[in-house]
Amino acid sequence: MAATTAQPLGSLPSGLGICTTAPDILYLPELVFGGLVWILVASTHVDPPNPLGWVMFVSVFCFVMTFLWIIVFAAGGHKNHSGWAAADFAYHGLAAFFYLSAGVDLAFITFLMKPLNSRIYHIDIAAVVFAFVATLLYFIHTILSSIRWKTF
């Protein structure tokens, strides 16, 4: 019989196991697309500052928190407690909601912006697309984390 490396649903991965389990494999794409939103919005003139400041806050906050979440899970700091499964579900749900609101704000500002400078306009469109991709990734992670939490 062949050995399997898959984790049972009622346990949290640690070490390189975060690269092989269903919700945790999404950490790296979340970091990539969140980082792209951060870089693209920061590379343009942040005008108007209020909604785009929210987009910057969301992208930086989620990037840092996801990176810290990866470190905790890779180091095994969760010690396979069900509270960490609940916290994983709650964090990713909050991040999906934040990214959805930031993506809508960014799309609205980009829609109102007249393409006077097509370079900045195209950068903002790319940031909107990446914000919604990050939203989708966090939402999928939330659903898979809720399933894992309920089977704990």
C-alpha cells in the first residue's frame, strides 16, 4: 500500500505540509496577488487619498498577516489546536471582506478617473483585477478553512 502525505481534515499542517494541503496551498497566491495590488497602487499617485488609502491599508495588512500566518503554520506554532482552525477561518473571512471592499473602492475610483494618463489608468485597472483575484483566493480559503474547522 502506498504511503500518503495528505493531512486528515481534522488536523492543521505544519512544516512543508502547508504546501500540500487544500486551503493552505493558497497562501502563496494570496501573497503574490496581494503584493501586486500593493505595488500597483503604490506606484501611482494616490488621489483621492481616502479610498485609495483604504486599498493600501488592506493590501499591506493582509500581506503582512498572511506572511505571519505562514510562519506560524510552518513552524507548527498552532500545536494542532482547534482554536487555530477557527482563527484561520475568521482571518481569511475578514481578509476576503476587506479585499472585496477595497476592490470595489478601487474599481469605482478607476471608473470615475478619466484616462488622461493612460499608463496610470492601465495600472489601476490591473490593480482592480488583482484585487478581485485576491478576494476570490481569500474567499476560497475561507470556505475550505470553515470545512476544516467544522471537521476538527
